[in-house]
Amino acid sequence: MRITVKELIEQLKVENQDLEVDFGGLDFYRLKDRGGFLHIEFSQTVYLDDEGFVVVENHLKSKQHKSE
């Protein structure tokens, strides 16, 4: 799904500007102009597989479990 930057800004304008944005467990990395579209990048790789399922590859170190 793609929307224009203008559409995104219009939707964000009506929100409380002090609210935090939650990316559902993904870690925001940066915005990148890809020549024709603006890519929102995360520390995780997110893509659709050949069957159309969303795949998330987490490249961050996993948390160490504390011994009890």
C-alpha cells in the first residue's frame, strides 16, 4: 500500500502533536527518498513473500533472559 506524503501529513495534522507514534514492534530507522517514492525504513526487514504473506526479519540482538 502506498499513500502520498501529502496524504500522510494531512492525517497526522489532526492528531495530537505530542503523541508518540507506535510502529507495532518495529524500530523506526529513517526516511529515504528512493527516487519516485519515500521509503520508511525500520531496523527490521519487512517484505511480502511469494505467497503474499508479510515476513519480518529481525536483525537486532535478542534480549538475554535473566536467570531467576
